[in-house]
Amino acid sequence: MNKHNFSIVDVLLFGLTKTKEKYLYILQVMIFVGLALYIARSVAQPVEVLIMLCLGISMTTVFLMISRGQKTVFSDLFKKYKGYEVFVNYILASLVFGVLVSVSMSLLIIALFVLGLLGLLSTLSTFSTGTLGTLLVLIPLMLPGIYVIIRLQFYKFFVIDKDMGPIPALKSSWKITKGHFWKLAQYLLVIAIINIAVGLLVNLGGNYFYALLLVTIPVIAIASAYLYETLSGETEK
């Protein structure tokens, strides 16, 4: 795959193909995740956070295995739970990621704080010439944060797949995304459009369209794992 011209369509089609190949297994995973999320919402917040952490590690593990064409069994959801290191590194990496994104969006946060002091935040919910002008000022302030998110988005894969610590994982994501920013931005935009479209269908059509999530979630997850594999493979060459 060319370094600067990987195909977004091919990446998503890969996710769709692998989803169809392994759908019975994926359906088991999705049912388990759904039940776990249901339980998470009914328990104390610290337990909910722990469950969400485990689900993130589990899903990343199995979808990465599927993207590689490896044989999978249900117990693979828990294969990374043998030691505590992955949990600590995952939490620390996520915290550092959050801090870096917040710092990169500091100008936006300051601008919103000032607007709040001036009582202008409520005007953003109604359209007017002034509101449009305010949005045009705020949007460029989002760009540094968006840039950081795109460059560091694969850190979770390095923590889970390579057993890296938080800083090496973030550095590795920064390294493999070098030269790919605009293409990755397009990829995330396409994913956002897909998620918004599914969300609208669920809101408009009710429960009948929830089944779409059983397709779009694994397709996007496997596609992202494949993209991680592709970019990290290029870097190693």
C-alpha cells in the first residue's frame, strides 16, 4: 500500500469482508459486550469504569486478531488479562492522551470560558450572523486538538498489541501516522458520517435500526485494526 495513498474504501471493505467471514463469532462478542455494558450502567461508577476498561482491551484484542486472519475463540476476549501491566499502561496512556488533547485545545477552552463569562454560549444554539461569525472563529481553534487526536489515535493498539508503556505507545502512534494526516482525517470523517447516519436512522426508525450497529461497529473496528497493521508494517520496513 502506497505510504500516502492508502484507499479508505479498501480499508472499509476489508473490515466488511472480515466481519462477514467471522460474523457468528463477532455476534457472540457483541452480545457479551452489550450485556457487560448493561451491567456497567447498573453498578457503582468505579466498577463501571473498570468494566469499560476491560471491554476496550477485549474488543481491541479480538478485532486485531480477526484483521490478521488468526483463529479466534471466545476466551480470547480475556487473553490480555494475565497481568496487571496492560491495565496500568492502558489507563496511563489514555490519561496522557487526554491531557495532550486538552492542552492542544487550550485556546478553544479559553475561548469558550470567555464566551461563558460574557453569556454568549447560549447564542450558539440559535442561528444568526453573529453566531456564524463566532463559529468561524472557534472552528480553527479546534484544529490543533484534531491534529493531535489523529496523530495519536493508534496508541491503544501499541499498548495492547505490543505491551508498550504509555509514552512509547503514544510516540509509536505519532511515528506511524507521519505523512498520513490528511488521509487519516478523511478516514475519520467518513467514519463520523457513517455513525451519524446510523444514529439518525436509529432515532427516526426506532429499535429496528439498532441491528445496524451490529454491523457498523465491527466493520469500523476491524478496519481501524487493519489500518494500524498497515501503517505500523510500513514503518518497520
